Amino acid sequence: MIKAARATKKTNESNALELARRVLAIEADAVRALIERLDERFVAALELIAGRSGRVVVSGIGKSGHIARKIASTMASTGTPAYFVHPAEASHGDLGMIEAGDVFIAISYSGTSDELLDIVPLVKRRGAKLIAITGNAQSALARESDVHLDARVAQEACPLNLAPTASTTAALALGDALAVALLEKRGFSSDDFARSHPKGRLPRQALVHIADVMRKGADVPAVPSGAPGLAAIAEISRGRIGMTAVVDAERHVLGIFTDGDLRRALEKGVDFAGATVDEVMTPGPRTLSPQALAVEAVQLMEAHKINQLLVVDERGALLGALNMHDLFRAKVI
């Protein structure tokens, strides 16, 4: 009896695993099939959204409504202003949120959802453009759309082929593809992402300020204007940051003397026994304020192919310094 119970349990577990694998395979096939069907209509949807002055309004009923909410959320967090509107609520006043410059994305696998079809004429009357995501290119919703995206699937993962499963996965994948393509088109950066995700791990790194990572006080190598070249070289060695700032009597930054400046001076045959730092420094160096984001330092270094930056106050007086290694340690890059 115990053996029979164990055998039954093992059979049930095997059947459950087999069914789960089948569900995943069907849904994976549904997404893969979208790849082959992506065409100029996807590009048209992308250009339509990018070319409009308003927001993206995403709508759907039932399971499609849950997918619509997620797509709107993904777009909003990746640089495309978007929100979800329930089609039934739209008929009771929420339609007033839709404006002439908007794009309305309607999601319905059958393309015959009464709740959506009831508001489509009103959406168009308000001047918004319509993108339909359906599984039926001949449906009323697809015909009324400015752009139709084909999300049809061979079958649902539900054993009865009834519950929306593969079809909602396909619609979600299409929405994600659209959101990411818009992200790229808008030039949305990790800094932009951080500003809309203040509680995430990436934002905590991306929102680090220069003041949090810069070297301060005695750790900032600096020599006065007119200092001997050999003294400047010694200060570079002491600071272990690959440079020294050159400042006046009030600590205003006049220039920077780096390892690179040293090499170039040696190639020119400069006699450091008699030269001053002013003769070999780079005047007017790139600087940042301590309130700037650390990611701005990364962008500045990459844009100008430099490895060190000086930090100054509003008067241009030296406050700190940092290099690429400081940014690595802070996990900004």
C-alpha cells in the first residue's frame, strides 16, 4: 500500500513537471514566432509614438488589461511617458485624460472587445492615434487602428486552449520590445533610469555625488603656482592619483599637471631642474562641483579621454580630486 502511494505520488510529480515544461515550451514558441513576424509595422508604431507630443495611453480588459498595465509601467520607467486607462472607466470620464497628441495602445487578442471598441471612435475624435495589438489582423480593432501589431499565437498554453496564457505572454513581449526600442531611440541613459528608480540598487550607485567619492584634504595633491617642476613630480608621487593641481595663493585652480604632461615634457627635452610647474601644466583643466553626480564625472572623462578630475567650489577654489579608480571603487562604473 505504501509502495503504491509512493508510485502514485511520483507519477503525479512527473505529470506536473511534464505539463509545466509543455507550458513553458508553448509560451517560448509564441515569443519566438513574433521574431519572424516583426516587420515595418513595428517600425511604424515606434515612429508614431516617437513623433507625437503627448503620452502613451495603454488599455485592455481582463488579462489583457494586466498586460497593458505592465507595458505602461515599463514605458514610463524607461523614458516614454505612459499610463494605463481601464476601458470601462474611460467610458465614465477617464477618457478626459486622453489628448490630441497622445498614442492609444489597445490590447485585445480577439480584437473584438466591446469595451475597447466602444471608446475607439471617441479616442480618435480627441485626436489621438491608435495602435492595436491583437491576434486577429481582420478584427474590427485591427481595421480601425493606425498601426496593427500582430500578436497571434498557434495555441494557448492552457490544456483547454481557452485561458489567455501564450497570447498574453506574446502581447507582453511585444510591449517590452516597443518600450526598449523607444528607450534606445530617445537616448535614455542609466542616469535617467536612476532618477525614476530612487529605491533600486542601480540608482543608489548612479545617484552618488562627487562629494561622496572625491579625495579631500591632504589626500588632494596640489602645488602652488611657480613651484619647481621637480616638486610637482614629487607631489604626483605622494598623491598617488596620477596628477597634481596647480593653485594660486587662494587655492583657485590654475592648472593640472598629470603623468601625461610629464611624459610629453620629457619627450620635448624639458629640464625639470630649472623648469616651473606653470611651464609644463595644462591650464584651465576640466572641473566639477561636489554637488554633481558621479556619473557626470564618468561622462566627462570618457568624452575628453582623461583619467582625473579636480573638484572646485563656485569660486573655482580646489576642494577635491578623483580619478577612474575612485569611481570603480564606488561602483559607479
